[in-house]
Amino acid sequence: MAKSMNTKMTRAIAALLCSAACGLAALPAAAQQTGSLLVEFQGPGGHSNGAYGRTSAVHAAGRSLLKLKAAGLPAGAYRVSGLNGGNSVNSIASDARYTVTLTAADAAALQAMTAQVDAAVKAGVEAENSFRNVKEGDLTGGAPATIRYTITPR
């Protein structure tokens, strides 16, 4: 009977330790903050034959991704998905979009990473506008010639 009681107690202690260890292992994951940002670009677009040289929303998206890669975000802290845009073949894209998913240690780090994404997107848009030699207020075909962007938390 003493052996049976000892076995039951050992099992109970093992279950308690296992439960405590599982709870401790989950702490870092629970402390992490995640967020997704939908990044959208808009431009004048046009047919590649008649509108050659106009700003391209897809080019601005690509330039912003290059800036994001160079922003120094920690490896594994962000993921880009769903890059798409354009209207058809043989045209200059009037729209583009992608999603950035961020993972940070806490809310302050997530906010800092969001600011880095915003700065990278702004720099990418400015690079496309500068490359095409357009500035705020310029029009093409009655529409703004510059690429504009929005970042929407999801």
C-alpha cells in the first residue's frame, strides 16, 4: 500500500511540474505582440505605349520593399505577403498592394517597427516619384502624377 501511495504521489508531482513547465514555456509567446499592415499604392496608370514614363504603383511597391529590407528590422520579425497590382498586361500599374505582418517583443517594439515600415514605404514612394521626375501637384491626364500610399492596420 505504501508503494501504491508513493507512485500516485510521484505521478501527481510529475503532472504538476509538467503543467508548470508548459505554462512557463508559453510565456514568451504570450508576451509577443503581432500586427498586420495593408500597404496600398495608387498612381495614374496608363497604357505602356501612350503613357511611357509615368509613375508605376508596382514599381513604388518594389522600391518600398527594398527600403524595408534595408530598414534593419530584426530577422524573422516581419513577413511580406500578397504582393499584387496592375491592371493588365502591357500597362503601367495604377495600383499595388501587399501585407506586412510584424512580430515584436512588446507593444513599444511593435510601434517602433510600424514606424520603420511607414518610413520605408514613404521612401520607396519618394524614390519612384523622383525617378519619374514628378512632384506633388503635377498632373497627368487630369489625375495626380505622383504615387500615393496608405497603410491600414488590420
